[in-house]
Amino acid sequence: MVKENYNVIGVMSGTSLDGIDLAHILLSRHENRWRFEIKEAVAIPYSEDWIARLKNAVDFSTTELEILNKEYTLLLGKVISSFIKDNKLENLDAVCSHGHTILHQPQNGFTLQIGNLPNIANLVGQKIICDFRVQDVELGGQGAPLVPIGDRFLFPYYDYCLNLGGFSNISFEENNTRIAFDISPVNTVLNYYANLAGLEYDDKGKIARSGKVSEALLQELNALDFYSKSYPKSLGFEFVKTIVLPMIEKHSISLEDKLRTFVEHIAIQTALAVPKKSGRLLATGGGAYNDFLLERMAFHLPQMTFEIPDDKTIQYKEALIFGLLGVLKLRNEINVLASVTGAKHDHSSGKIFLP
């Protein structure tokens, strides 16, 4: 008989570099429906040195990346072990870890998430399920987004699930098929400019609110090729570093105006990405705390009901869903949807490492 209750840890590090999210999760399947409870959860911030290394890794040589991967796996092992010890967690079925994306080039058949080396199982002393993206890229998919199957199983009551992290992505059902794709950069750009102002992030969008929209920049951003591509499609930090930031920097406008313009850009692209302009939309990720961004989205989608869940779900939804992906892998069930990634077929992705 297949097990129906699971005790796992979900681990996620996003492109916004705000740290490593860890969530202790209880998952259960009852009458063909998944239920979850997020128990202990914590976000461990990166040191300034680690932020710098992860930001610059896109330009590292192969040898430098190998060293980074080994050292990041050690860091992740320590962080997960401390989380288990601090919360006295026992009888875990698995630790389900995303790792940290350094390179994402599905068009070249390549994606790299560091922190997924086999020795992490020995470092943590637990069964580890990780490296969820590589197999999908090998099957011709984008390797992203992976969250939509979790949206389908854990949040079925919403018409749209919008994640506002380093990048935004959306998922929804269309003709009994789950559709999902990345929309635009969000906190990768907003936090970059907040950092230049000496801040971790633009609290509630206050700086952006004080600026003015540069119509010239807004038009240029909205005309980027990515937005006219059909899904499945996904974004990596390379897009921000090589295309978006240089485009913004060509404009001699204030930091406030750059933030204001980019918020407007995110809101417009979000409205364009939604096929039906009404319904219930669940917003999660760090951007869900950006009041001004949500106001601008509501302005462009006046018929949409924006719903913000409890803090744990906002902050740890991706860790939660990677916990579910790991459980589905344990059950040898589909955890990646071809309709979302463009892979040759649905599949059960991830590697299992035993201590």
C-alpha cells in the first residue's frame, strides 16, 4: 500500500538572493486530494561574500563553478543540518532541495543548480531528493517553471497562481491542461536598485511610488522579444544582467524613476499574461509584500481579485512545493508537466541520494 502521510523538509534558494528558505512540511493525501501544513520555517540570509559570489557566478569558468558547487553544497549541508537540530526534527521521509540556479540556458540544453552534489546526503544524514530541473532540459523542456504541479494539487481553488520572486511566473488551468510560464524579472531588478540606495529591498514599494514613469524606457522594456514569445518560456539571471539592466542604464533618469518605471513594466506584463482578466489570483513570493506593485497590477486588472495568503505561505510556498515534488518523486509519480515546460512528455524528475 502506498504511504499517504509524509514528513519532509523543503529547501529553496531563489534568484533574488534573499537567502535559503527551509520549511518543515507535513503532506497528506486523502480522497485523491493533497493537503499540507507548514510547521517550522526559516529564511537563512546569505553573507555579503556569498551574495557577491552567487551574483558573479554567471561569469565563472568551469573550474570556478566546480569549486563553487562543492563549497555551496557544504554550506547547504550545514544550514539544513542546523535546521533539523534546532527544531529537533525526527523521522523525516526526505529533504527535498532545489539548490541555487547559477546558469539557466535551456535553449542550449543546459541548466545548473549548485548544491545538488551526492555528498549532501552524508553531510545532512538524510535521504535527499534534489536536482529537479536537469532531466526536463534533457527531455527538451525549459526546466522551468516547476511550481505549477504544486499549484494544481495544493491550491486548486484559485484561477491563477502568481509568484513574485526574482522573476514572476504564473500558472492556471486551460482546457484541463496546466499552463505556466515566466512573465518578467521582478526582484532581481527591484532589489538591484534598492541595493544601490543602500537598502535590502524597496519596502512596500515606497521608493518606486515616489518616482515618475519614463515612457521611453517603458516602451523599450515592453518591446523586448521575450514578451512576444509563446509559452513555454522561462527566464534566467543572464537575461537581467545582459539585456534588462544595460537597457535601463542607457536612460539618464533617477533611481526613483527607474524603480517606478520597472514596477509599471511588471504590472503591464502581468496583465498581458493573464488570458481572462477576472477571477481569483493568489499572489505569493517576496513581491507580495510590495504594496505599490500590487496596486499597479490591480490598476491594470481591475476585475481581478488579488488574494494574499498567510505569511508562511507567501514566504515558503516554493519550499513547500519542492517538498511536494520530492514526495511525488518518492512515489514515482509525475512531478513535472510537459504542458508547462515543453518537454517531450510528463515525467518524474529529481535525483535521490542516500546517506
